[in-house]
Amino acid sequence: MADSPDFERTMSPLELYEKLTAQGDQVRALKTVKSDKAEIDAAIQLLLKMKLEYKQVTGQDYKAGSPPSENSAPFNGATADGSNDEDTVDPWNVSTTNAKGVDYDKLIVRFGSSKIDQQLVDRIEKVSGQKPHRFLRRGIFFSHRDMHQVLDAYEKQKSFYLYTGRGPSSEAMHVGHLIPFIFTKWLQDVFDIPLVIQLTDDEKYLWKDLTIEECHRFAVENAKDIIACGFDVNKTFIFSDLDYMGASPEFYRNVVKIEKHVTFNQVKGIFGFTDSDCIGKISFPAIQAAPSFSNSFPQIFGSRKDIQCLIPCAIDQDPYFRMTRDVAPRIGYPKPALLHSTFFPALQGAQTKMSASDANSSIFLTDTPKQIKTKVNKHAFSGGKDTVEEHRKHGGNPDVDVSFMYLTFFLEDDEQLEKIRQDYASGALLTGELKKMLIDTLQPMIAQHQERRKQVTDETVKQFMTPRPLNFKH
Amino acid sequence: MADSPDFERTMSPLELYEKLTAQGDQVRALKTVKSDKAEIDAAIQLLLKMKLEYKQVTGQDYKAGSPPSENSAPFNGATADGSNDEDTVDPWNVSTTNAKGVDYDKLIVRFGSSKIDQQLVDRIEKVSGQKPHRFLRRGIFFSHRDMHQVLDAYEKQKSFYLYTGRGPSSEAMHVGHLIPFIFTKWLQDVFDIPLVIQLTDDEKYLWKDLTIEECHRFAVENAKDIIACGFDVNKTFIFSDLDYMGASPEFYRNVVKIEKHVTFNQVKGIFGFTDSDCIGKISFPAIQAAPSFSNSFPQIFGSRKDIQCLIPCAIDQDPYFRMTRDVAPRIGYPKPALLHSTFFPALQGAQTKMSASDANSSIFLTDTPKQIKTKVNKHAFSGGKDTVEEHRKHGGNPDVDVSFMYLTFFLEDDEQLEKIRQDYASGALLTGELKKMLIDTLQPMIAQHQERRKQVTDETVKQFMTPRPLNFKH
């Protein structure tokens, strides 16, 4: 709730719920010790008054053991004031009608997270002693929850760990899938901390028309691409849910704890599940939540449950972690902190998230230099004008130009990027020239990735995916 | 469906669903190979007609991937003809207003199971070569599903395995809890087959106000009482869900498979879950279903998924296995067969199931000879008359007399039992004398159990609860 100070003026539904529960305990305690009748009556009167207030605030009857969710507002399509919003952002759908992409400032308000402002970027630089990653400098990681708290603790020698993940729905990963991993590797390097990576092969089995065996195979194949991002094997544990759930009683215990504290009403509100959804989907959010708690990994953290977790992920995964943050204090665990990224645009434009099933919607990690060249030239949506003459005269629009957007993700040099932006906007740089710059950036980057992936043996994968101790300074 | 021949005259919702799905595949196949338009149109017409029929039969729209449940009738309170029924029987509630207890013949009709008739008892005797257990001779195990199929296969040297369980909600077990275990041990002995026993400590955590640690401790304590029933360690695997889920990827894979094939609508209909229930409860039925499939235990059965499972349990557990039998063919597994027992009556009378939290509602496995004597004399509901004179004149009613009911469970000698029944009904046997007979039966039985339980060391428990190969003849 620290993220949304506006809501603190009145008591939140959860606070009300907790006070109500405490008052119920109080009444029972008074009855047990056979207190004075007047005293018991007064306590009951207060309890009834609180129940009435709870009903007014939440619209629901108080029920012991069924707390309200962190966000009582429905997840999609409506802001806090009830107005409609054009953008759809949830773990399964991202769409907008705006060519520049989703309106991220609005999303911050809707989700109740905080903007990563210059002050926070500066602070990360100060605490880590490293130049901020280009994803931070350029607002690609744009939103957070509790990052200041993580840095406060880190300054006092209290360490934390990283958690990110991927849903392995196919063998094919594209450059967009690398964004959280590239950034997470940077965080791992500059803060020198352990990292757990969840491959939700069980989720993909539940949601897609795939067999368990296929999903598990995709998990292992995707692990190779993830390892090729350069993670340190001594600080990184990659796991398939289908494997790890059956290999860690502690992990399962946390899943059950979370499952006990989330109702169907809550997941319905957060994820839009319906009565026709299978019970596997309905309980899955607990499995994505569990790695946020350090005692899910006793091989790394022992029985410690107080180690703060930081989750870098795309903003569409936030619903899972809003739910997680809601549950955490009720089961005695710290809330995970978050860093949210924007979406990587499809070659066809920023209106939609890319699709792994459309080979022309992005640059895949298996593409040849020739395929990259053809795709960029043929499919990358251009912000340029129709003719060279018009372009020279009026300039192009880098804000909707996909080649320029991709360079924002992958070109390291800030000055060079700014010069490209200005030249394109002025008309000095033509679309073909801009596309060539992107091709020249992507070709070696993908070739190097392929080279590193080739080095990843089955033995290496097994090493990363074996539950084991990691380097962790307490 | 073999159990309910009446329903086979018209197509069942599930059969309709399967035909519909096949027809949908057919339409797609015709489109893919670009068949003649008239042919495609005809197939589509048929598909639409079937969808209409499906809607008429089930009251729901056909939805790919969401089959109807085995029993579309609501679980409680209503029979197939829509009339109300006095008895409530589900995994959490059993109640009746009849002093003789639940009407089991009605239950067989409502649940769509089959009666264990003399013919089946004779057949079990013939196939096993052993005198049928008193629970079979006396209709205590009174209902079944597919038991003839199990015996058919067994006669052709196709073996099967047993699965039963217990929800460890406290340390205290009473004699009623032993019924399924006493009978299961007999089945294990006469058929010489492996047995798995599930302790649903996760379920108890989800349903009760207990910690995970308490539930797990109860599971281990209960295992000692179960082991004391005399199970063969070479043929018996006892497991806590909290342990085994985190120790067997194969078990979890089956849980996820089941979870994918059951909707919230279905568990709502079967178990009466509501939107306010936690997501752990909603998905739990998949965990109780999973041990019905042999490849959940690779250490015992390897990768074989075709070994038939037979589940002896109290009838209130049937909803779980109706759901399991519904799912089984859709994930390529055989349906488990079942043997259902009646309920063990509370000392206060057969109207309710016993409560482990009321020490006077039953004989506990920890009771001293004196406690047994006091409880029977003081609390066992009597079918006798108010005065000795009246009793001698009119006789007692053994059908509602709890002492007589208990003797039906525990006195081995059929002739002696029948004589007691006649003498009590005629008035020759007084209530005090009947109670003494029960006390004389229970005291040595409980003392022997306590003696055997004392022999059960932590090492023995560990042995039973370690996943390992069992003696199993294929």
C-alpha cells in the first residue's frame, strides 16, 4: 500500500479486515475468560459496527478467513474512477489502439505502482556504483514497487535475491523475450546476488493445446537461450515447475499456503477467470507466486523466509504479484518488490505484443543474418514519409517507427541514439538508412547469441537446473 | 456408466460431448483437405444439430475442452427425479433424521453405484479362495463400482492395486476410522497386491484452522495407527501429500493433467464449492484423484499407466472418485473401481457421523479399558425399553441400538451375532448384558491395537513412508 498514498487516508479493505478479525478474536477471548457481560457486549457492539463499515467499503459481507484482495477494482478496462480505458494489459492479452503503444503513465495509475523517475535511477547508480543499464536510462523499465525499500536494506548490508521467469510455449524465442533476462543479468552482476528463474511449463500445459512432455521440452530448450544471456551458474537456479514442484516439499508447502489465502472471487477479479475455467488455471497463480518467498528454495536460503525478493518482469505479469503482495503479510513473508518493463513492440507496430507463432512478427533468436535483413526491410513498421522528397522536407516520426524503437532497446550509445532520433525527425536520415542501422545492430547481436547458445551443453543445462546451494552472502 | 443401465437407453451427456467433439474434428478435417463444399456443409449441419441436442440434454452450451461431469445431477438433497431427500452425504457432512442411519439403498440410486449383492460376495469368495470378510458378509461394504471388472481381470492374471486414505485432522483416531483400513488389509492379504495410502495433510490444512506443521505431524501420528492394523511393509506405501507432492514429479504431472480436465463448474456441482472458497480447496480434488492412476507411483509400477486401481472407502468419499472416473478416459487412464462402506455410527446414535473432536462420541484408539466401559455404559444409545419389565415383555430394537451396531462391525462369529440379535429383540437379552458383550469385545481389541502401535517405531514409519519399490507381480 506504500505505493498508493492516496488510498491511505481512509482505511483500506485489508486493514479493515484485519482489524475486524482482531476484534473477533478479542470477543472470543473475553468470552473464554468469562469477562464482565457489559464488557463483552461492548466488544460485540464494536464488532458489529466494524462489520457494517466493512460491508460499506467492500460491498461484501465480512467472512473470517476470506480477506479482500489488494485491488478491489476490476483488473481490466476500467480505471479507479470507473471510466473506460483503451489499453488491455493482462498476462494473456496486451492491446492498444495507439501506434506509440500502451500508455504506460496511465498503467501506473491503474495498477497503483510507482514510476521509475530520475531520482530512483540516480539512486540505483549510487548504490550499485555502476552506470545504470540503458533499459533504466531510457524508461524501458519504467515502473516499480518498493524498489527504494530494497535499496535501503541493501545499503544496510541486507541482501536480496532476484526472481524472473518465462512461460515456455514454444521452442522459438524472439529478441523481445530476452528483455527481462538481459536486465536481470545486469542486476545480478551489479548487486552480486542470487537469481531464480521459473519456467512455467505447467501453466503452458494448462492454457495451451500442448502435451506435458512438449511443455517440459520447451522449458529445457528455452533454458538454453536464457543461459546464453550469460548468467553466472554459481548464482543462478533455473527450474521447470513440472520438475521442481515434485522435487521440493518446501516449494509445495508455500504453494498450499498461498492457495489457502486466495479465494476464487479474488482470482476472478484479478485474472478474469470464469466458472468454465479448469481448476488448474484457477490455482496456478499460487505457483507463480511461490518463488517470491525465499524459503521456497531451502537449498539456497536454508529455512530463512525473510530475504527480500526483487522481480524484474514485463508489466503484464504484475497481476500475479499484486496478488502475491496481498497474501505475503498474511502468511508471514515480506512482499516482493518489482521492476516493470514496457512491452517489446512487434515489427508491425507497437499496437500489439509479439506472437511467437508469427515468424514475421519479430526477430527470432534462430534467424540468419539474411532473415534479419529481410524481416527488418520488409516488415518493420516505418515512421517515414511516403516519398524521399516528402521525408526530406517534413522528417519522419521516430515515436511510431519500429526500427527506431528496436534501436532504443539494443543500441548502447546514448549520443548515437539521440543523433539518430534527431536526424530521422529532421529528415536527414532516410527510412532505409535507419533500417540498415538496426540490421547492423541486430545481426552481430543475434550471431553472438547463437554462438553462446551453441556452447550450452546438456551438462550445462543440467547444472543450472539442479537444486543446489548458490553463492549467497547473507 | 456400466453401473447405471437405466441411463444407457439415451445417450449420456459425456457420450454426446465426445460425439460432438469428434464431429468438430471431422468438420475441421474436411476443411483442411478442402473437401467438396456440400460435404462440408452437411457435416456442419450435423454439428449444429448435435450442439442443439447437447444443450437440450445438459442445459449448457457445448464448449470444446469442457466436458460435462459424470453426474449432471446436483450432488446433495435431490434425487434424479428432483424430489428432496432427507440424508446429506458428502465428504464434509453426513446427516440423517433416521435413527437407523442413512438410507443406503437410496444412496446407491442417487450416486449411480451398484449394490454389493450376494452374487458379488460369492464371487469374491470364489476368486480369492477365502471366506468373505465380515464387512462383506454383513453389508458394511455395501456398494461398488466396477468390482466385477476387477475380478474378471484378476481371473485372467491381470493384477490390480489398492488405494485408500485418511484426512489427518487430529492425533486422535477412533475405531470408526479403522474400518477402511481393516478391510483394506484383508483385501491386500487375500489378493496379494500392493497398496498406497494417502494422508491428505494438505487438505486438512486448507479446510481447518491448523498450521501446515500440525497437519503434517498428525499425518505421521495417524500413520502409526494405520501401520498397527498389520499392513505388510513390502506391499504398502503410506504417504503425506505435503511430502510426496514435493518428492515425485510424476505425481504432480498427474495432478496437473487432472486439473486441466475439470472445471470450476464441475467441482461446484460435485462438492458445492462457492466463489468464496480458497483456490486450494477448489483444486484439491485433483490431488485426491491422482493416486487412482498407477503411474503416479513410478517407484512401484514404473511407467505403467494401465494398472487398475481399487479404492475401498466410506461412501462419503465417492464424489471425489466420481470426478476421477469422469476424467480418467479423457487422459488415457483406466477408471478406478470402488468398494463403499456405510458409516460407523456415533455412540449417541446413527443419525450423525462421529466427530474426532468429541471424546464421548466414539471409542478412541487411546482409550483405557475403564474409559471404554464407561463410554459404552453411559453414552451408547440403547434400543432397549425403559424398564426391565417392559424390555422382557416387548423386547429391544437392535436396528437402532448402537451397542448392537458396533458388535456387527467387530464380532467375528456370525451365529453368535445372530443369536444376540434375536435375544435382544425377544427381550431375553437386557441392554446392560448387551453392553457388556460390546465392552468385552472392544477392550481386548483396543488393547491389542495399542500393543501393536507401541511396536511401531519412527524407523518403521520412515520405512512405510519412503517412496520405494513394492512387491508387485505383473
